[in-house]
Amino acid sequence: MHLANYFIKSTLLFYICCVLLAYIFVYAMRILPKVTRRICLALMLTGICLMLWKRIPFDGWLLGLDKNGNLITLFILVPMMFLPFSYSDYQKELKHVAQAHMQSLLPFCMLTFSVVHIFGVVISVGAVTLVFELFRNNAKLYGAEETFMASLLRGYCTSGFWSPAWASILVVTTQMNIPWIQIIPWGIGFFLISLALDTIAVWFKIRQNPNKYPRLENREDVKVDWKKIFILIGLSTALICTIAVMSKITPWDLMIIIPIVAMVFPVVVALIQNKVENYKKGIKDYYDTVLSVMSQVALFTAAGFLSKALEYSGVGAMIPKLLPVWMYQYPVILICSIMLLIIVPSLVGIHPVATGTALVATIVPTSIGLTDMGFALTIIVGWALAILISPFSATSLIAGGLINSSPWDVSLGLSGKFGFFNVLFFSILLAIINSSF
């Protein structure tokens, strides 16, 4: 219904979608674990109080309910996208590749980081589930599921340094009139730096616990079926190219394109490969497990409602006023503070799109001692780190659903220290870059 209404734009269908979301939320409150239920209720009640305080009209309440409608639709449908990767045992061949050519956890994490970054640049948040499904069995070989997930999320968030699919890039390029082509070299450079930092973090973890992360035995008897590996690469490339081409030739939102591709792509591949029976089995398995996403749908609904309520309350517009004048003389502290103004509110559910947009719209970079590019890069880096650290980001919520863990354990638990170290590191680096312009 939500996908249909993106094209139909029916008021009646919009109301029906809102009623369904409200029903799902109420139903979920009866069956969810106590901690998740309390979190959802706290988010929703805070949003309701803000809506009542500002006397928001009824339509505003409905827009709040539907705020994350695109994201909920994507989350429900995106598992269908990976049905073609189950038509044959591709994961087994990836396991063979690891056993034959990749005995150490370190290169595996570097590969995960790099692959999800490349996929994330093109297909945004869909890359998290795609790479997770492809590599999760390999992670079990090393006994390093948490380390794998940490590198996966960190690698994805670095795509925000230059991907045109990210709202941060759109905000900076449109509102500050900075050509995207000028951001690309900096974004790729920051990705390589982040890859190095993650590699060092994984190396220290392995060194501290060498017995926990043993090297895999070199299995000379293992033979890799490279034909399946090439088919896997072809499927991944076809999936990414399909999304990229549709994004280029249609005016549709990426959050709409990905669910559409998720429904159509498996059917087309099944017909081409003559795997219709495999497709039918995959669809049955999908419907057997689809209700397991209810907790994430409830969290998405509550977080979206609170985000809209905060937007209506004007909290976002107040945030830039928190920068005192004395900071202008200390670029490192100033840049660090700007990033924290995006990150800290995200920890309580205020999406970076609210704070980041407010900062870009209300601050003239030269008035605080920063160049346009220095300020733009600060916003971009702070936005990406907020998505990594925030338990309310789509990335954390999706990852939590994938490993059946709370978004707090996924975000702050896996990358809290790493994220805040990056805040300090990039504050110093961006201060140096700013002074060079």
C-alpha cells in the first residue's frame, strides 16, 4: 500500500497506511520483550507530549506516524532481494575461498569493510543486509560475528563521506553550492583513512585475544568452484547496476526503488536461471519469517514519530545557537563541537537530517572561522559518524534485526569507542584541512 501510494498519492490510502502502522505498533506492544516495549513507548509518548504541547493538527500526527513509512517498507521487503543468492550454495563457496586463501580474520574484515562501502555508495542502506547475507557464514569460521558486524557497519557508514545517495551529500551540495565532484576525492580519502583505523582496531583485538581469533587451517583439499563465485559476483553487480540505473533514469526515491527491485529482481533471475522452484521455496521461507521484523517496525514507527515531533517543536533550529563565540578561535574544538551537535541529539532519536540541515541553513562558515569546504566536510563526517553511533539510525535498527540484538548493542556497543575516537581524530584532521584552503 505504501509503495502504491508513492505513485497514486491517494489521501484515503495514506490514511489506511497510517491506521495500519498504528495497529501494528499497538499489537507489537502486547508481544514485544519488556525492554524493547519500554523503549518504543518512551519514544512514542515523548513525541505525543511534544505534539500536544505545540498543538499540532491531526494531519501532523499522521505525517509523524508515516515519517519512516519508506524505511519500514524497505525493511520489510528488502530480504526478498537476496533470494537469488540462495538459489545455489554460494555461501559455501565463499567459505571455501576463506579456507583456501584467507586464513586470517584481518584481511576478511578489510574485505568486508571495502565491499560494503562500495555497495553502500550505490544502493545505500540495502548494502548492509546484502553484505551481511553474503559473508555471515564466513564470519562464523573465525568465531568473530561481532567483529565482522562492527567492520560491516563502519564500512557502510564511510559511504556517507561521498555517496550521492546520502542526504548529507544532497544537503551540502544543494544548500552550500559545492559541486559533488569536489567532495569525491575527500570522501575517498576519508574512506581509506577509516579503513586503516578499523584495520588497526581489529589488529589490536586479535593481538589481545590471539586464542579467540585463531587462524584458519590451510585446507589444500578444499576446491573452490570459481564458476559459482563468478555467478555470485555477476548477481551482485546486476543487482547494484539495476538500482543505480533506476535511480538515474527515474525521479523515484531510492527508498522506493530498492523495495521495487527487491520484488522484481528475484523473479527475473529465477526465470533466467530456471530456478522457479527455488524462488517458490525462498518466498515461502520469507513469509514464514516476515513477522519477526515486528519489533523493528515498531521502533521505526516510534522513532519517526518522535523525529517529526521534534521537527515541529523547533528543537533542530535551536541547536546551532549552542556554539559559543569563544570556540571560533579554536578550530579543533569548534569542529569537534559541530560534529557533536549532530551526534549527541541522534542518541535520543533526533535524526541528523534535522540537526545537519539546521546547521547548514543557519551558519555562515566564514563567520565562525571555517572555509566553506572545511564546514561542509565537518557536516558530512559528523553526519556519517552519527549514523554509525546512533541506536535510532536505520543502519543500527536494521543491523539489530539481522543479528537479533538491541540497536544499542549494535551502535554504541560495537562502535561507540571507535566512533568517538573518530570524532577526535577527524576534528584534528579537518582543522588542518581547513587551514590549508
